[in-house]
Amino acid sequence: MSEMIDTAAAVRLLQGMEDVAILCHKSPDGDTLGCGFALLYALQKLGKRVVVLCKDPLPDRYAYLGEGTHTEPPFVPKAVVAVDTASDALLGEPLQLYADRVDLCIDHHPSNTGYAKRLLLRPTAAAACELMTDLLTELSGLDERMADCLYTGLVTDTGCFKHPSVTVDTHRIAQQLLLAGAQMQKIHRMYDSMTKGKAALTAYALEHLRYELDGRCALVVLPRDVINLHQVTDDQLEGISSLPRQIEGVLVGVTLRQYKNCKGYKLSVRTDGIIDASAICARLGGGGHRGAAGCNVEDTPVEQVYQQILHSVQQQLDAQG
């Protein structure tokens, strides 16, 4: 298990690192990428050689964050840092070869498995970029590039500050990043904009919502052929997971997205934060946060997956009255 450390200890550890590989999780979102590139710029500011590694390429919508990610480092790393990655399994191939070499993990997921040698964890944070902001303020100070990266993570992981995980600290950090030069309007436009294909898929999702448990749960299945028909990439699917929960009277929203290989489903669960989404997903081997969680179910027919998650939702609603 990881040694738990505080921000000051993490600063000292990073100051002593050289030739650093920063690991982002597969299917990267704005939080892992925002953390990764902000840390890259901070360590470069200190004169260190650094690279951001990720199984998947940098999505087009995040192109402003940096020049791109790598699957292989251009040098032999002497230190490895993972960001916003709760489990080494989330690194994906080929980055799992670093799983037992992670010197520091910076994360906000309560379900973190403790795979790194040292762990800086703040489970009350709405985004990993919250604690990364505090860390980099001490490590190098913030500049405009770092602020853009970190504000991107805040916006994307909080649903533009609408998720129940948002706290006073989230807004305090947002203010700090805006004062440091984060381009609020540009980043909000990135979050709000969608392709015509995503608009069509959103319409499909709303049309095919299914209501269960006396309307307290809304679910939608996104088959891979429908996703492909509208030419929507997985990184463009952010936001659709929030749709079922937005319906009046719905306590739990569930999105079932079919894998690219059509051999399983990625499930996303959203609640108001009162009903525990992480407990719902934990019964199917997943986890996350109280208001937003997920899990993966492989080699199982869709109707069986549907009934499994519905049963878990029912159990949680019964348990919480």
C-alpha cells in the first residue's frame, strides 16, 4: 500500500526528481490531462526533463493544453508520477509496465488502490486539479499555461461547477486560477461546444431514455453502431452521461456505452450526491465518487447488464430510504 503524504512532502519529492514520466489514465479526460500538462510545465520551469505519457492520443478538443502525449518516453525515466488515476489498471497497455514503478500518485478518488509508493490524496476534492493547484503553487508558482490546464480540469470534472462534488474550495481554486490568467471563456466554450454528430447522439439518448423504479431511475443504452453512425469519438461523449439525471424526479441516471469491440459496456452513474453512486458501481466492480461513478461489464448481453445495474440501483435506493 502507498505511503500517504501531504502537499509539503509531495513538493519536496518532486523537487528531487529528474527525468520524470507523468502518467495519465486511458481515455483521458480534462482532469487527468490538465494535471499532467500543468505538472509538466511546472517541472520544466524548474529545469527538469519531463514527458506526459498516455495510452491514447490527446483529443482534439484539448489540443490547446500542449503538444501532445506519448506512449513511449524519449528518455529513460528516473521517476514516475501518476495523476488522477485511481488504479494501475486504468493506465492501460503499454503504460502498465510502469505500474510497480510509480513514485507518486496525485489523486482525488476515494477508491484509489494504493498502487504507488507514495500517495497525495484528497477525496473531498471535486477534481484532481484542485490539489494539483495547491501543489504547484508551492512547487513553482502558477503561470497562464498552468492555469489554463488546471481550470480545464475543474470545468470538465465538475460539469462546469454543477456537480454535487463542488465545494467552496472548488470555487476558491477557480478564482485563484482565473487570477493567474486562465482563459475562462475559451475553456467554457470548449466544454459547451459539440459537433453535429454529438448533437444527433444527444437527441438519440433523450429519445431512448427508459424510466424505472417509479421514475426514480433513468437509463439509456448507447450501442456502438449508433455512436459510429454519428461519427462521435469516445472523448466527445463527455456530458451525455449527465443527461438522464437532469430529468425532473430522477434520482439516479445511468448511461450504458458499448465498447468499441462490442464485447462489453462502460457504465456511468450520476446522482444528486445524496444517493451514493460509488456504492452502486462498487457492486459491479467499479467505483468513483458519491455523485459520479462508473464501472465496466464485459462479455455480457446488454439486457443482463441493464438488469444488473438496475438491481444495484434498487438496492441503494432501498438502503438509503
